[in-house]
Amino acid sequence: MGDHALPKKTREIRNRIFDSTLWNGFEFRDDDVIVAAPPKGGTTWTQQIVGQLLSGGRDGYVAGESHWLEMVAEEDCREELREQKSRRFMKTHLPVDALVFDGAAKYVYVARDIRDMVWSAYNHFSSFTETKLARINRPELDFPPFVPITADVRTYYNQFMAGDGTYFAGGFSIWEQVRSWWAIRHLPNVVFVHYNELKADLPAQIRRIAGHIGVAIDDAALPRLAEHCHIDYVRKVAGESEFSRIFARTFTNGVGTFFNKGTNGRWKNVLSAEEIAKADEVAERELPAACAHWLRTGEMPDGE
């Protein structure tokens, strides 16, 4: 890393969703790719992009082949990752100080306007099936229960802005997650991508991510890659894949819930002007000014 000091893990986050200890002792490979994001920040879209690049534009829902290492699940995925022959790509939602950070792996950080993330989180966490809730709240896990959302989306938004920025029961603040990654954005193995950039010029961002993770693509391959990374394509192939059964067990509307709209600004005709402005007030209080501006717009400071 040259003159850049690597971040060190200083804490563990454990609850009914996350177990950061699952990263401890993980055997990285130099060509690993980790997609990092706040929950509902554009993770799956970016996983699909990385998966398409690593697979040479293979048909299908390749994002589903990316493991979420810290997820509390019935099966530990680390053995499968040890046995995997192809280049690996994983995801994390953890703040940097709860993550084992590797100096050779490539990290792609993606996020979006906090209002859009909260809106998407509401759709996600209010749509868990009884089957999913039973799995999350199974008695052998000795953590406070996950309480499903029952409020309407406007109430949920206002509660979030008035609270500590936590999405998950017993989880962590989204603000601290964003702050922690912003602080290491200058590391050479970290690249920041914004949801707005993906929406505005997907081919350009595919090229940018490809350059960061060391995948060469030519002009002839780019249209196919972009088609395979479009939200409509991803929703369709996810619904046709083996993962559709997981979505059906997890969400009341299956794939349709997980890949809901993929659009920004759904809050504009619901919130008052004062409520909309509250997000900016909180972001400016919780984040460095340049970071708050980037999260809202996707614009990096001059020279970055």
C-alpha cells in the first residue's frame, strides 16, 4: 500500500443479521474482489457488474454467486470459498473497523442518496415473510429479536432521521458505515462508485470498475455487458434462476420485492419540503461535508 496505512479491525458486530467474526482468519487471495456498500446502497447491481466482468459476460444472474461472508446463515460459506477455483467476489455491509481489510484485494464501494436508501430499506424490511422472520428470530441465536416494520414509509423515514441511523435490530449506524469507507477512499485498492453514476452512464462505470479490478474489456464486449447489468435484465434472470426460491421464501413478493423499482426520488411526492431537507441536515451533521455532498449527488471533491 505504499505510504497508505491499512485500516485495522477494532471491534466485532454480532446480531441476528451480522457476524463480523466470520471474517476473522479468512484466507484472502490477491485477486479477490469485495463489493462494499451500506444496505440498499446498490450492492446487488454492483455485484452483477463485477460478476459479469469476471465471467466474460456470461448469461444469467451472476450476482447470486457472490457470497455475503458476515451474514448469519444456516451454512458457513467459507469452506465453499476456499474450494472455489474461479476468481472470487464477495460483498460486505460492515463498517471498515469491523472488517478484516486486505491490502491486495480490490474493493468497490457503492452508495446512493440516504433518502433513496431509506426508501429501499423500507420496502425490503417490511416485506419479510413469516418464514424469513422465523429464521432470523430462531431461538438458538441469543440476540434481541428482529422486529418487523409496521409503520408506513413516511413514518419510517422520519423515525430513521430522528434516530441513530440504524437499519437493523442491534446493528450499526449507516452514517458510521459511510464515514468509515470515506476515510479510506484514497487507498489504491478502493474505488468509489455512486448509484447516480450507474444510472447516468452504465457503460462508463463498467469500464471504470473493470480497470480497478484488472479486467480488460473491448468495445465489442461492452454492449453485452451493459445489457446484462441493466436492472430489467437482472430482475428477469434472477426470477428464472435457482435463487428465485430464496427470494420467494424471504419476501412477500419474491424477486419483485428484492428488485423493486431501482429508481431514485420515490420520496419526492411523499415527503414535505421540511422532511426532505432533514436528510441533508442529518448528513451534514454526521458526515464530512465533502462526503455528505458525494452521498447526495455522486460528485467527488475536485481532484479526486
